[in-house]
Amino acid sequence: MARKPLLIAEGDSWFAIPPFELVVPRDIVGHLRRLGYQVKSVADPGHTLEQMVNDTDGLKKKIEENEKPKAILLSGGGDDVFAYLPKILNHARYAKPIIDKNEAEKFVGCLEQDYVQWLRFITATCKSRHEAEVPILIHGYGYAVPANRPMWGVWRGTWLYPRFREKGHMDLQKNTDAIASLVNWFNEMLHNLPKKHGLNHVKYVDLRQCLSRDIQCTYHRDHHNYGDDEGCSAKFELDWNDEIHPTSEGFGKIAEEFRDEIQNLP
């Protein structure tokens, strides 16, 4: 029997949904294993990019103790965005755009610096251990919907909606569009990383079209109501389990995007 291709993963909850979620597979790593990959993961829910950049021991050990992997997968930056979001949002009383573009661009610039440092460290570690570059896959999440949908269990409460409410923004469509703009800036930064010197082995995976952000009432279901009809639900709920985590089906779509990219690697 042929050995399963080896992947090494480091990241946040998109690679490591906690075990209270009774869906298997429940995240990108779980679905990649279902698709036939051997995945060695040091991902941990709640990890910020800043934490991962400054605590590289786990990933370094995983690279050094294993054979050369087919690719290294990184998921980072989402939790940093949530922490910084209050500084990015203008208050509604000022009649300005929801997103403070200057603050957003400054923040994305800081994420870029962290990513470059992270990628160069991983590149150097792989060259030292395997005497070769290893493809590194990065992604920029999807268009989340700040619809006040709480995650239950260990992580109680919501992530995005309270931040918009505190700044006086209550229009779901406008708030969803604002998140999309922020996600686009983040993805544009990631898209340009492989163009930097010494990072041409980095592969950016665009996930923005994988998951719906359609909040219009499109079907009836005993679930949340975002339309005018009782029991009417929106398409995005099929892809998003809560405000920031996809459903198992949504993660499955994302894993297929990763699989396609991995299959095209040399």
C-alpha cells in the first residue's frame, strides 16, 4: 500500500476545532485526513499569528522529527483580526465608512511583517533539516457574516456582532460588506507574499468563493431568522456554523481547495 502524502500543519481553529464539536471531520485538517493525507498538526484554537511567530518550537520540532513533507500548511491572522477589530471600526455617529481604511491598512501591514518573518523561519528550518525548500500553503479565510450567531460549548458567545453593535452599526448587509472589504485587504496581502524574495515556494490558496455570505431569506428551516418570514433562513448558514467557523460541510469545501493545490505541487 502506498504511503499517504505527509503534510505538516500549524495554525488556529480552522485547523483545530475543539473536540466538543461533535462532527467528524470537523475542520480542514480532519477533512484532509479523510481525503487521504497524513497530517501532523501543532495547530491550536485561539492561536494568534503573533503567538505563532513568537513560539515556533512546536512547528520546528515537527519539521525536524519527520521526513520531508509534501507541504506545510499555515493558518494564521484570523484571531488577530478579531482582537484588533474595535480599532478598525469607525463609530456610526461620525458618519464615516464603517471601516477606517488607514487603520486597516496599518494593521494588515503588521500582519504582513509577521507572515514574512514566519515564512522565512519555516523556510530556513526546512532547508536545514531536509536540504530543500518545502512548499508552504497559506490562506486568507472567507467572507464571514457578523450575524450574532453564537458558538456554544467551550467558546460561548459571538465574535463579530458585538464589535459592530458597540460602534452603532446594526445593518447586517452593510456590516457583512465591511467584513468582506477587510477580508479582501488581508487576502491581497497574502496573494503578494510569494512575490517577495526567497518566498516563491509559498502558495496562496484563495478561499473567498468557497463559502456563501448570502444573508437573504432563501429557504425555510427551523433555524435562525434573517428575513421577514418566520422560520426563513439564509444560504450562508449552510456554510457557516457560527460567525467565524464553517460547518463541517464548509470545511470540506475548503479542504478540497487545498487538495487541488497540493496535487499540483511538483
